[in-house]
Amino acid sequence: MHCPNCRGKNLGKIGVQLYYCWTCYIELSIEKGKLNMNQIEPDGSLSPLNDLFPEEERTISEDRLLS
Ligand SMILES: [Zn+2]
């Protein structure tokens, strides 16, 4: 699995189906086979990034999760 934003693999698992990209500082959560992306603002609030990515880029298959 890689980050859809920076294409990097510098992802840390921070919870159940919850990942964090250390390169671009976004939080990735997986819900019903789709990635939800949020940017973490300096004040700790979340800005949704989902609109920036087409749906097919946010769709994730189980085997990609395991790799
Ligand atoms: Zn990234």
C-alpha cells in the first residue's frame, strides 16, 4: 500500500484501518474498501482531501492492503 497523494510508502499504522503518511502528513482511513483522506491542520483539525482524488484512486482492494 502506498500513499495516493505522494506515492510514497512511508505510511505508519496508527489504528485499525487507520494510517498516517509521514511524508505529506495526511491521515488515511479505510472504510468499506475506500480510502478517506484528511489533512491534519496545525490546530489538530482535519481537512478532507477526498475531493482531490478520483474515486478509483481511493478504492483499495484487500490484497493491496496486505502487501
Ligand atoms: Zn503521502
